[in-house]
Amino acid sequence: MESNQWYMEYKIHKNRPGLLGDIASVLGMLEVNILTINGVEGRTRGMLLETDDEEKIILMGKTLNKMKNITVTALRPPKLVDILAVRHGRYIDRDSDDRKTFRFTRDELGLLVDFLGELFKREGNQVIGLRGMPRVGKTESIIAGSVCAMKRWTFVSSTLLRQTIRSQLSEDEMNSNNIFIIDGIVSTIRSNERHYQLLQDIMKMDSTKVIEHPDIFVRESEYSYDDFDIIIELRNNPEEEIVYDTFTGSYSDDL
């Protein structure tokens, strides 16, 4: 039978000596392998498990729920956020109302790059929005995530080194396996007809597009928030407010 991975998370009520050993013994008797284990935010521990028998997982969950010192809070096939939580020891902050919005701060750039890298490995069409103030690390994170995913990146519009507005791309650059990086302000406020036609062609491609400043992109174009699969917010600190009126003027001062 094919082995499958599972994510288990449990909250520790009393971290007595030998507790982890007892849990590992239960898993060992059921021949459930522990792939990764890590503390996840305080008194919560997460595990990535592997077994070829789902009934063993069900039995394991029932057995562990009988233990007085822990409560199993999750037992499921692993999601991307579960894998990263075990890998980094913390959960990604996710908007409680808009579940496709994820929040990061600059001290979590390693986690963000890992998150982007895993997203970029996915095949097919996906549109990712990236909010953040200037010089917070948006473009650099996208490039680093592309490197992690071993994908080539293509700038459609950017202000990383200088303001870039592409009106055409080479055949290699139009490869659907590439990561297309779009500055939502440059591609709308500074857009010309040829650039916008290129943008429309790329948006139709079965590929990954990352759009910085998605709110301006939606406001100034024909696209809507429904076109985005994921929205990422990157801040210098958790309290920072992302506002556009302080810097969008510099994009259009010379128009």
C-alpha cells in the first residue's frame, strides 16, 4: 500500500517528564512513522506522520485522546500551512474573515520565502497579490521564493533597480513555467497600450503571476479580487498600516 502523510497537532496541559516518549511509543506500536516534530507556538506541538494504513491513524487519535496530559487538536492530511508550521515552529498569521489573506512581518522573511517557494512549485494558473510599503522586501522575497522553487522569474513591470515597463517578452521569458512579477502600480498608472496588451496576455496564461500592490491593480484595471488566489501582506511590524497615498504619487509625477 502507498504511504500517506498526516499532520497531528496536540496541546500540552502538563508537560511531565516522559510525555513525548509515551506518545512516540503509541505511534511506534502502530507502526506510524514520525517524519518531523516541532513545538508550534507555546504549549502546542506539531508532527508530520507517515503510514500506509488510515485505520492506524484513527486508532492512534482515539488512543491519544485518552491521555490526560494532552488534547489532540488536529489530525488530518497536511496542508501547506501545517508543513511550514512544523518546519518553522510557528503558524502563518491568517485573516479570520478573508481566509486567502496571509500576513507576515520582516522578521518572518524566512517563513515568507519558504511559503512562496512552496506555492511556486505548484503547477497551473495562480495569481498571488503582495501588499506592502516600499522597501519592505516584497520583490526580494519573490525572487528568493523563485530560487527555492528552482523557477525562473520574469519582470513584467518593476521598480526594483529602476522603473521597468516591458512591452514585449522573448519566447523564453513567456514560458508558462516562469514566475511573472508585476508591479500593480507601474502596470496601471504608468501603463501604455502595448504594455497593457502584454499584461492581458500574461494574465490569460496558465502560470504563476505575483502582483505587488494588488489594491491599486484592482482599482485601476479590469481585474477584481476574485482573480486572486492568495493575498500576502508584508509589514515592517504588525502595527504598520499599508497606505498608498504616501508613495503612489512618485509613480505618476512625470506624467
